[in-house]
Amino acid sequence: MPLRTPPLPPHPRHPWLRRGLAATIAAGLVTTAVVVAGPAFAAAPGPDDATHETASTPAPSADQVDVVDTVAPIVNAVTTPAGKAELNVEYVAPQAEASDDLDAAPATSISVTGPDGVTAPLDLATLAFTPNVDGVYSLVYQAVDAAGNVGTIQYPVAVGDASAPESAQKADALPASTADGVNDWKFSAIGDIHDNWDELKEAYDFWATQDVETTLWPGDLTNGNSEEEYSQLKDVIDSEDHYGIEHYVSLGNHDTTSGADLGDYALFETATGQRPNADYTVNGYHVITVSPGSGEFAEDADAAPGTDSSGMPTTAASGSYGYASTWLNTRLAADTAAAPEKPVFVLVHAPLRCTHYVSNEWYGSGLATGCGDNFDSLFESYPQAVVWSGHIHTPNHIPTSLWQGTQAGGGFTTVNAPPLAYYEMETGVVSSVSNDVSDSTPDDAGNNRETAIVEVDGSKVTITNYDLQADMWEPTVWEWDVAESLDTSKSYEERFPLGDARANHTAGPVWDASDAITVTNVKENTAQVDWTQAEAAPNDVHDIVQKYLVEVIDPETRETAVSFYRWSQYYVMPLPDSVGHEVWDLKPGTEYTVQITPINAWSKAGAPLTTTFTTTGESTHETSTFEDHGAAMPAADMLDIDFDTVKDVSTNPVPYALLDATGKAPATGQPAQVLVSAADKLKLVDGYTTSAAFVANGPGDVFTYGNPALVSNVMRITPLSATRGTLTDIAVIQGAEYELVRQVITYGQPYHAALRLDGANMDVWFDGKKVGGSDVSADLLAIMAAPQYDYYMVAGGSTDGTGTIVNPFDGELSVARAYSTALTDVEMARIAHQAQPSTDFVLPAVRAVSAPVGAGTAGVESSFPALESVDDSGVVAETSITVLGPSGDELGSTTGAAGAFTPELPGGYTLVYAATDGAGNENSARYSVTVAADPTVPADPTNPGDPADPADPTSPSAPTDPSGSAGASDPSDASGASQNAGALANTGNALGAPIGLALGLLLLGAVTIVVMRRRRTTS
């Protein structure tokens, strides 16, 4: 199906256009003719311009003169002509202005057509005529370019009391190209005017340049439905009446007040000349307006001519349409039966839920229920239906602002009427460029406005969109054929090409090789991040880059410090070349990776773009403590499954032993379910903890406890894209309390989640850190303890309340544990680090079991105590004690047991006590040993190899092993280690000689403890 991008016309309100026209007039390029007084005019009509497009592009260069010009020029009045005149009183028309794509100065003319249909040109000097009979006159403005293309626009002027009927006046004023049948019908649509009267006039000016006959407004014409606002609306409609553009309108939630009388509806009728609910016929097509209300649908015998079953509700309401559903269904049946292959356009202010973009968040009631495959609506019986709605203020720059049903139900079309007053989008994306506030209205969306232009040719509908703020056509174009929608022999996508299947034509956005991230203004806790825009992957459905996932990750700890969504500013034209945002809550002196992931209109993510930066200031690292992390952990007494060994080793008796009588869990990765006894339910109300370590490959429930019909908590994975998901709904309390906690995860990566009920609070933990929670009422706690209800624990799925597992987890579980107590904060972190080492970034605590001796004598053995270490994960994988010589070289080491070394040279020695936990986190403590020279050995001042000078390579006591390892010897030295300055002797757990210990206690002030930077040894 061909896609059309409309041309960009110059805007009639732009000063530059007026200045250009003034120069054209000054050059004598405007043509006029002599005045003819009276109603009879004799003038030949201009050339037929029915086949020409509208002008927009600049004049050609010298090498473009051979271009075939079929584009008609644009012509307008410099100011809006007065719509009324007095009989036998001279009327002066405003001058003409015109532009053309190839001709910088098309010739213009102005003529007047009288009530008798006779046309005559106006005088060049005066641009005046004197009407001498009552009736409707038409001012006809024309422009002719060098190729003979003609552009025309007409303005009606009513004279005297014998005016023609309103419909006749508007018909006379239709642009010539439309009247001559380029389309069966061409109209505009715009939503949510909200008192923006100047912008509405601007929209009228633009519609006139597009030969629009009709405009559709689905509600929120006012802000507060006051009499003054409705009067202002009527003033605008009257002032723009000369364009001859009919309007069809319904009420919105801002146009009426729920529960009030029907006064707002009466004000609406006075301002618009229409009824709240009506079925109009326009150019052979039906437009049905449906307004909110409640009660009964009141048929109106005095409905306006040309309408069917005009009526109103018996009670005012602002968001409900159910009262009119029977009438609407009747009208749709009649209209589609009369013309089966023609579209029927319906105006409903609030969108149908779960249809086009953002309708899942803001919607009306009464005309549709459910979402996805459960969606149900009366419109599903009418593939011809095209439902226009506003209310949500979303832009049509995004292709999902039009929707065409679900394959599970009957197809039809809903489309967003783009707003005249500001934009709003989905929630959950930051609204400011400098903070973490999420709002549906971005900072830069307050002054935006747009309109849709619709061409209807028989059964074909084409919708283009125009950004009135930027004066640019948007790339989004929608086109389909109602006749094909009726053909059930075709596939669903062939019948409804603008449905959800468009997602299959897209992929995640892509980066250009030159795209990059720039980090500036880096401070201890914040930094400014800017990046060049990604591009939509090649597609044929007008896909866009809608937003970005911004993540700031500590590459050493793999902790995500900052995570948020940021708009691509797709709603701004032209699209900015780059996007930026400040990131916050950073730690000082820490290296971070910034990861920017582009996401398209169908939530498909592209590959991330990354860079690194380091914050200013000094780094800090969390370290285990002997008091907290050396304590024994509570047993997982309710459920304790290690899916590598597929056994439940909990202390809780049957039925907490898994349903398999052998005591083994089902096969690895399969759901495991246990029924909770009444006694245990009562115990768990006082507090419990559930936890799971997992790798997700897709959506599903990781771990649940409860009964879904009553009360439950769920660790649930919901899809975000093909490569990402969100751990969400992980603290679900049925009833009044509900907390949604979201953590973005990457499929294929390991994580740990835990829930803790402590008194009346449910806490949510992710990778060993608390991320949210909610209160639990006493009533819900009572339900949780009620003996008459069955409660289940399910690892790898959920229960339907009868023992059947539903929503199985798509991924792998490594452990699933449940405790009958609420663990402490320290214990909550420890269970994550124990079960999932990749979440552990806490350094082990390490020290000597007693203070090492701080002084020694060269040539005399010096003892050192053993090492002790604890870690929050409960695993210390490796320990060592290393002796460093005075020059910093390693003289020898042990695995952490007590030992001794014999320093041969005086100087400062260092004992390094080091420990590495199971996750590869390393920490160390250092102790100084000051070694004095042996007083019984006199120094030889003539010998340059004095033992007191360890830096002298000629010293006979210097280490001979190039590796510097303790205990090594020179092969030529029969005494071996006895002459090595770093010789070590393992003395088991000996604490050293009493004299050495006493000296060590006296010299504690010389002992230094240094925390080393964490080292990762595992991925």
C-alpha cells in the first residue's frame, strides 16, 4: 500500500508570507479587473484545478527548470473578509496573497459571484463592489502559476435579510478542488480545544489551505463548561464561518459536570448548533456523535433537519456512554446496511479502553470492556467503524495512536484526535530533563498542537497528521480500505493492516557508528548525560524511537544505581539530534557505566549504547562485620529447595515436604507446590519471609504464597521487550492495599527477590536491597489466618486456589526458600548473597585472631597469629597471610594459619591478612612489624654490603630467589632457608612468645589496618 507524505504549505498567519506577498503586490504582479455593479456579473470561470496538489516547496534552481509542475499555488486573503455586507453599501475586499512551489510570484485575481451565479472581477484600485440585491455573494480568490495551475479559495458574504440557508452558504464556500471531486470527502479532526481560541483560528486557516470541507471535534471544547466559555466558542465558530467548513462535535468530560442538570448540554447546543447525540450524513458518509451521560437515552422529535434520532441523556455525566449504546448500535446497523463498504465515523470523547496509545490508562466506560483477547465492544460487529476520540492528549507522531482490533475479536478502527491543547503521554517516564519526577506531561509538551487531515475515496481512508506548532507534516500516515476489511477470505492483517501485527514489521532501534554518549558536569553524586538519537530499524509501518531506558551501573558491583525512562522527544519537530538528562544518587569516587537502551513504538528494545565515567570524591565500600555476619542464620524451616540437588531440606514436616513422596522436588525448573496447614497459616501471619534466586527467560510467576481469590503475594515477571522484563507485582495484597514494585531485569541474568511480612508491613527486597513495600491491614491479616481457606506456596508458578498451578515461570530457579519468621535487614541481605553470589558486593571482614607482635630483631624468629574472617554470604573461599619485606617485596605466605618468620635484616615488615569471599570480593588487614638490628653483631663500616642496608645488592643476606617467595634458597647455599631474610615457619595456632606478645601490646599504636579495593574473581 503506497504511503503518502503531504506537502508543507506556508501558513497564512505567518508574517513572512504577508511580507512576501506585499513585495509581490508592489511589483505589480497582482492582476485585477474593473468593477461591475449589480447582481449580474459576466466573467469566464478560471481553469479547472481539480487535479492539482497544494504548493509547498521553494522555487527551482537553474538546473530544475525541466521539472513538470502540476502543483497548484496557494491563495488566501491577507485578512479575513467580513462575512456580512449591507445592501447598496460599498463592500471592500482585502488584498490577495499567494505562493507557489516553482513560481515565486503567481498571478492573482479577485472576483465576486452574486446570488444569481454570475461572476465579475473586482477593480484593481478599490477592490470594491456594491451589492444591490439580498442574498449570498462569494468572494473568489484565485492564483495562476507559470504552468497554468490554478489555486482557488472562496469566502461567503451575506447581504440583507434574505440570506440563503446556512447549508447553502457553506456549500458555496467549499474550495474548488474539493467541490470538483478530487476526494469524495476531505475533513479534519482535532481534539481537546480547552479554550485555546487563537490556536483554533490558526487551525481553521490551515484547514482552508487543505481544501477541508468538514472538521470533527470529539469533546473538551472548554475547560470548565461555563456560559462564558461556550459563548467564546460560538464567537470563534461564527468568525471562521467564511471558510465554509462544517463542524461536527460531541461533548467531553470538561464540557459537562457529572450529576448536574442538563444546562451544560443546552449551552453546548447554543454554541455549536448541534445536539449531543446525532447521526449526520456528510457527502454520503455518516458521522455519529456520542456524548457522555447517564440514565436513559431521550429521543428528540425536534432534532435538527438531516439528523437521525438526535437526543440527550436524562442525567449529566462526564465519562460514561453506556446509556447511548443501544441507540448507537441501531444507528451503526442502519448506516452500514445502507452503504456496506463505506466507513462510518463516530465521535466519542473518552477512548475505548486498551485500543490505541495510552487508552489503557485513560478511557471511558459503557462501549467496551476488557483488554487484549478479552476485549469486547459493540463496534466489533462493524468493521466499517472509525471511532475518533480525544481526552488523553496524546500526539499522533507515534504510529500506535491508531488501532485496528484484535484477531481474537471483530476488527474495527479507533484513532486519536490529536490535541489542540498540550500533549500527555503514558506514565512512568520522567517529565523533567533534570530530575526523577515521572509525569504524563513532559516539560516541553505544553505548547504543542496538531491536527489530522482525512481523505475518503469510496471505501478508502487516508489519514495524515500535521504539527501546527512546527508547521510541518508528520511522518505518520495511516491508510486502509474498508472493502478489504469486509473480505473474510483475507487474513486478519490484510483486512486490518494497521493492527497490532505491525509490531512484527519492526525491530529494536539501531545506533549509527558515530552515535555516542557524552558525560559532563560530573560531581560526587550527579552527572549530566547526553546522547545522540538512535534510529528506528528499517520498517514499513512508520516506527519511531519512542523513549530510552537510562541505566547507571556500578560495573564492579553490577548494582544499578539509577534506572529511568526518558522520552526521545518524538513529539517535537524537527526531532532534536540529541537527548540529555541528569543522573542522580551516585556514590563519590565510583566508576559507573552509563547504558542507554532505545525503545520503539511497540516496546521493542535495541542494543544499548554505553560509556563510563567516575564521580569525584573518595570511594567507600560496605564491609561485613564480625558481629552481624558471623552470627548463625535462621533455618528456612517452611521450604528450602536447592534445585541443583532437587531436595527440600526444610525442617518443616509434611505437607511441607514436596508433594513427591520421595522427598525430592520435581525436575529442575518445574513448579513445586505445597499446601500450608492451618497451624502454619496462623504462625505466618505474625511474620514470614519468602525468597528465590532465578534466571528469567520470559514472563511468569517466580514464587507465590496465598490464595488468589483472597490474599496473596507474588513475585511476577512481566515482559518489557524481547530481551528485558520487569519484576513487578511482587507485593500484591488483594483488597484496598496494593503496591506495585518494578525492577527492570535482563533475561538470562541471575537475580534474587524476597518478600518479608513483618507485623503489618510487607517489604520487597531485590538483590539484597529493600526496594519497596506496602502496609497490610488487620482485616487482611485475619483473612490470611482464616482456617477455612486453603493457602499454597508455589515455587515456579502460582495456584488457582484449588491446587492447580497457573502462570508457570519461564526460566530457571536455583533456590526457593521460606522462613516462618520475618528476617532482619542484615539477614535479608545475607540470604540474597548466599543464594545468588552475583548479588554479593559486600567485602569480607578479616583480622588476626590476636594482635601480632609489633617488634622483632633481625635473625630472631618472629611469630604471628592465625587469621579469622567472616562474610555476609557465609562463605570465605580463600585466606592468606603474607609477609612483605622492608622494600615491599613478598617474602612468603601461608593459607591463614599461625606461623613465624625470621627477618634477617632490620627495617619495617608488613603482615598482610587477606580474605576472598565466594563472590570474589577481597579485603585485607595489614599489621606492621618493626625489626631492629641484632645488637650482638657489630656493623662493619668498611663493608658496602652491610646487612643493615637491604637495598644493597651486594649484601650477602639479600634474598637470592628472584620470585621473592618465603622459604626459597639459593641452590648453591647448603643452609637453604636459614639465610633467607623472609624465612617462615608454621607454628600452627601458636600466638608467639610471651615477651613478643607483650611487646606487641605495647606497640599497638604502630599497627595499621587498610581496607583494600574489592576485586572480582568471578563473573
